[in-house]
Amino acid sequence: MNNYHQYFDLAELIAKHIKNELSAEETIELEHWLERSKHNRELFRKLTDETFAGQQPELSSVSEREKAWEKIARQTGLKKPGTAPGNKRPFFSYAAAIFLLLTIGLAINRYFDKRNQVKLLALRQTDILPGGNKAILTLADGTKIILDAAKYGKMASQQNIEISKTQNGPLVYKGKGVAKATENNIGPTNILTTPRGGQYEVILQDGTKIWLNAGSSIKYPVMFPAKERHIELTGEAYFEVAKDAAKPFFVKTPGQTVEVLGTHFNINGYTDEKTAKTTLLEGSVKVTNNTSGTVIKLRPGQQATENGKELKLIRDADINEAVAWKNGKFLFKDTDLQAIMRILARWYNVDVEYQGAVTDRHYTGRISRNVPVSQVFEILKTSGINFTINRRKIIVKS
């Protein structure tokens, strides 16, 4: 392989090697080339590195092809073939060589994608991967949109309000419609629901931002009426309410109602938890027990807990623990095992089975929510508890 033809032939051999399409003769030819020098072996290593594939530019002009060659030359040590004055043929030949080098990149991408898919499948068989941005939007007419499968851009329009899925994540309601609502009819309402293993962010028409945790739902009007803003929550959500002194914002859960004007707070109102918690980060809120009518006004750093009957004030709440989920973390602070497993069950979409007596020990630790569930277990195993994964079931043995 001499002059520029060596790059053309070399590219073809390596591309076939990546795709496992080498004939016996081509395999021998490639092996002979590798044996000739340490430089050849190093070049081969660089060309078959999985990071090489995604770094190659498109070739749509002569100048871009020149730049492409210079970039590949820097990456691999290849030298540009000489060009005699007035002779353009060598340029097009090494441009063809570049094209095949990019073909190598494509082959590498496909090879490693396939290899990673195999690894991912193997991982799923022995471990459980974390949740992600998943939710279902139910429109006023009952139409359901699976948001994680929907395309970016406008999805629907109601009451002159445009509903869009944005590329950076949130579901956005935008527009200046006219809310035709009375006390008993607030107009079209939507429901945003996250499954176990899902979370999602929505920006309402008034600018309020809501992050919804796994296994939760919120019901809200497409556009709020003139006097008050009301939504309903089951599960857990973090709120950054748009300030509007003339239009208070109410969040109703099964056990309590939270009233705000504009503030940042978190509500954990899962029905399978012993207590519901409202934690204030900024501003002020008023929490009312739906059964007893007891009212507590919170200041930043405080928390209201409700167990179905009593409403209690926690003056020095752990804000970081309350919003850890929204920041992509698990934060356990003196948390019992069953509470931890309920949190993991929601995020990893698993069932939990206990074998033997359930320990009364409490745990403290912090770990990312973006890791396989087995890594979370590492902070729990020191107490002698064993965990087994059987499909989508976690078996806890003590």
C-alpha cells in the first residue's frame, strides 16, 4: 500500500475489521500491516478507539475536506499525500480516503452501540437502572400524550394556550387566553402523571414551575381564572410559584391545603407514607389540615407535617433532605429501612419483598439517583442486610 492508495485500502480494511466482514485473505493482509511497525499498531489503536467515531466532521466543501484531513492527521499521525502543481487528482484521492476514515468512524459507532446495548441488556438482567423523564399528559378531552415518546414542539392548543414539549425538558403552557371560569367551573383542566420510575417538569401559563417526582400527579387548569389559582397534587412535587399578590396559589393534597402568593416549597404527600410534609425554602405559606382545619404558617427553613389528624410544625427542618430528589440525589438522614425501600420502589419501579424480620435500624447516607439500584445497596450492606434482585423485585433478607 503506497502513496495515497494506502489510506484508501487501509480505511477499507479497518472498516471491515470493525464490522467483522474481513475475509481470510484480508485478515492476513491486515495482520501483516500491523506487524510491520509499532507506528502501524498505534495508528490502528487510534482508528479503532470508540471515541474516534464521534469526532469526525461532515465534508460538504473543499475547505471542510481540507480541515477534516488536518483534524484526522492530528488524531492519527497520517500525512497528507503530496500534490504536484496543477494536479488535482491526489486531493480527490485523499478526500476519498477521508470519506472511508469517516466510514471507519461510522462502523465504530455501530459496533460500540451494539456492544453497549449487549452490556445494557446484561446489566438489566442483574441490576435495575434508575428512572428518568417520563410522564403522561391527559388533556381536557381525555386525550393522553406519552411525553417521553412525543416529539419536541407544539402538541396541543386549549383556550388559546399553546402546550409544547421543549428540547431542554419542561412541558410549557404559553399564551394569553381568556379564562372563562366560575367558582364551580374553572375551564379546561389537564392532568400530568408520572409513573413509578419517572419524573417531569412543567411550566404553567402563569409562569409557575413544578417538578413532579415519581408516582405522582397534578391536576390544573389550562389557564387560571381571575381571582385564585388552584391545583391538586397526589405524591410529591417541588414548586416555584410565580408571584401574584392579587391571585393566591393553592395546592390541595389528600390531607392538607397549602396557600401561597409566590414562593419555593416542596410537598411530599404520598398516600403510602405515614406523614405528609410541606417544606418551605423561600417566601411564606399557610398550611391547613383538611380534616381538623388546623392552620400553620411557615417561614423559610420550616416544615409542616400531617398524619391525617394532627398538623405539626418543625422549626428547624432539613431542607436539603426535602429537595434532594429534585437535585438528583438520595439523601437519607436517620431513615428507617422500609421508608428507604418505598423511595427506591418509586424511583426504580420495583416491588419489594421482605424475608425475615425487618430491621429497626436507621440509615444515613447520600448517593446519586442516576445509578443502578445495586450501588444504593452498598450503603446499606454494612448492617448485614442482603439484597437480591429478581427481575423487577427487590428481595430484602435480614
